[in-house]
Amino acid sequence: MSSIGAKLSRNWTRVGTRFLPFADAATAELPLGRLFRLSLFQVSVGLAVVLLIGTLNRVMIVELGVPAWLVAVMISLPLVAAPFRAVIGFRSDTHKSVLGWRRVPYLWMGTLVQFGGFAILPFALIVLSGDTTGPLIWGQVGGALAFLMIGAGLHTTQTVGLALATDLAPQESHPKVVALLCMMLLLGMVGGALTYGALLAQFTEIKLIQVIQGTAIATVVLNTVALWKQEPRNPALTARDRVHPTFRQAWETFKEAPNAKRRLVALGMGTVAFSMQDILLEPYGGQILHLPVGTTTLLSALLAAGGLSGFGLAARWLGRGSDPYRLAALGAIVGLVAFPSVIFAAPLQSIQVFALGTVLIGFGAGLFGHCTLTAAMGTARPGQIGLALGVWGAVQASAAGSAVAAGGLIRDAVSYLALNGMLGEGLESQQIGYSFVYHIEIALLFATLIAIGPLVRRPSVEGRTQCSPDFRFGEIASHPLSLPR
């Protein structure tokens, strides 16, 4: 019996590694159970993202009648904290404490700030709904403060959590560990979208407040479980007499990496291209295709499912030695198919075409995000993991926040012109504002492909690929960080 059990265990291990792209991310230093527990902080981030960008923006625009530009500005308020992700990552790299922890204090404070934002949000929505006699401005101020606090907590938790994961895992498994954490973010989005869609199928204001309160409690529980006994205490590493470079010195060192500016430009441009639709996708389904709240909330699940597929295929291809920027370009090309599908869903009045476009947007964005993040990890110098992840996150979050705000403002402005006949009789439709934004995203995807071009490895004569002379993925100076083959 023992021999049969051993044989079954070996076969199951082979099957799991083959069909689960991140199963081999576990190591002796970071077992799979501990890694999955750590990844719970990404689940809490996913829940918050779906609630803010998916459910609340639809409810505030359609059910509460809040102008789309105001909702766009509120959702983009986390942009204010996004540039500080680089500083947060650097500070967690060089934190000084007698307790010997570098990452845990920032993880815990980020959790508390995020919880505080969720605690304020229901009261702001009550005022915005008009169910009180108080002035509307207090609801707008409270909503802005809540969104800002939630965003600041998200940025802090996510940046430092990714850095902690890379601290605990050996260098050769860093790319797959980070990819697993990003996959858990998407799983959190899928689970959140399905849960919120079911709970809000019969929409009431009370149910919405209960959903927000439940998300606040889930945030604290998930993050507490995630960080519990994860980071070992090392007082020597956080001693006050330990010499660390200043942020300016660390930033100058980071900028010395070849093609550093081009990589950040490509990341920012591609992120904007995929993110302008974030605040518009569900209202588009509600106003143009006349879908109910529960159905439009499920769009976030489709978007996340597409992203999950993109992460899985990217991890598989990168594990075989594929060039990350070539795959990122493939993600942009998928976007060039996705956005026309969403545009044509309106004249065709086809929910199926709309759903297909939504899935493809998620797939292209997931492929693009995974590959650019893995490439960023490959250029991190020793002792700068937090800074590298912080810079990537700062650019990505800033670009996404700017895109969300711009998407709402452009949609409102173009819709106003169209509905008032200023664009001609043939364009007097609510759809024109949405379509204009989607066309801008298509143009930005073409620009992203132009920016990525010089970063892609050139094929050699032997049929293999080789890096350009000024950049070798997974290697910088004398510090190799190659992907597992």
C-alpha cells in the first residue's frame, strides 16, 4: 500500500505542476501553504478594487445620479498616493526598528488606513443619496476622503506585501511568486464580483452599506491572517546604526539600469490604454445595453477571468524563456481586438459581443501587466526589491488613476456635445462619449507597441533569442535573476 501511495503522490505532483502554472513557486523556504496564506492580502485588494471601480461607480452614476465626472475624480483620488509607492517601498527596505521588522509595520498601517476609508464611505453615500437634510457637499467631501484613504491603504499594503513575498522566497523563484500574488489579486476580483453581484441582485441602499461594511471586516481579517508570523524578526537588519543609502542615491542607482525610462514609458502608456475603460465599462452596459446592476457587476468577474488567463499563459511562456516584452506586445495586440468588440456591441445590441470584448480586455491587460512586472523584477538590484516594486506600482497606479479620471471627463464632455447636436445629427447618441474613449485607447495601444519595440529581444541566427546589448532580462551588473527554464 505504501508503494501505491508513493506512486500516486508522484503522479499527482506532476499533474499539479503541469496544470497549475504557479505550483512550482513554492520552495523549502516558502512552502505553498504559507505562500497562499501570505497572498491573502492580494485578495483583500481585489475585493476593494471591484467594489470601487466596478460596483460603486455604476451605483453612484446610475442609481444615485452622481455625475460621471465626479465619480471619476473620486475613484482616481488614490492617484494622489500612487507616486509615494516608490518611497514606501524604499522605506520598507531601509526601515529601522528595535523590533526587527521591516515590512510588517507598513502592512499593518496600510490595513488600518484602508479599513478607515471603508468605515467612512457608507455615511458619505447616505448623504449623496439625498436621504438626509444635510448639505450635499459633505457627502462629496466624505466620499473623496474615503476613496483617498482606501487608495492609500491599497498602495501601502500591496507594495510592501509584494516586497515581503520576495524577501521570503529565494531569488530564482521571485518571478513566479510575484505572478502567483497577482493571480490571487484577480481571484479576489472574481470572487468579489460574483459575491457583490449576488448580494446586490435586488438592489437597495441598505444592502450596499452592508456590503461595504462586510468588505471592511474582510480586509482586516484577510490581511491579519496574511502577515501573521510571516516576516522573521532581524534586529541587526533594522538597527539604527545600520547605514543605508538615501532615497535620492537609491533612485539614481535605479535609473542607471539600461532602458529604464523607456520601460517606464511603455508601462505607463499601456496601462493608460487598458485603464480608461475601468469606470465606463459597467455604466456602458447599464446605459447603452440596459443591463441590470447584478449583471453589470458580473462584468468585473469576466474582466478578472480574462486577466487570470493572461497571467497563467504568461507564467507558462515566461517559464519557457519567452521574452517578456514580446509577450507584453502581444497583450497590446489583443487589446486592439477587444475594444472594437465593445464598440460594435452597441449597434449590434449583442451582450455576447460585449462579454467577449470584456474578457479580451482582461486577457490583454493581464498579459501586459504580468510581463512588465516580471521584467521589472528582473532588473532589481540587491536590497532594492521594495524600491523596484514601488516604482513599478507608482507608474502603474498613477497611469491607471489618470486614465480613470480622463475617461470619465472625456465621456461626459463628448456626450454633452453629442446630445446637444454640436457634433451633427448622426452623432446625437449617449454612446458617442463611450465610443470616443474606446477609440483613444486603441490609438494608445498602437503607441505602446511603438514604445515596446526596442525592448524586445532580437532573434539570433541559430533561431534562439538574444537580448539587446544594453539589456539582458533577469541580469543586471553581477546580480543574476534568471527565470526558471
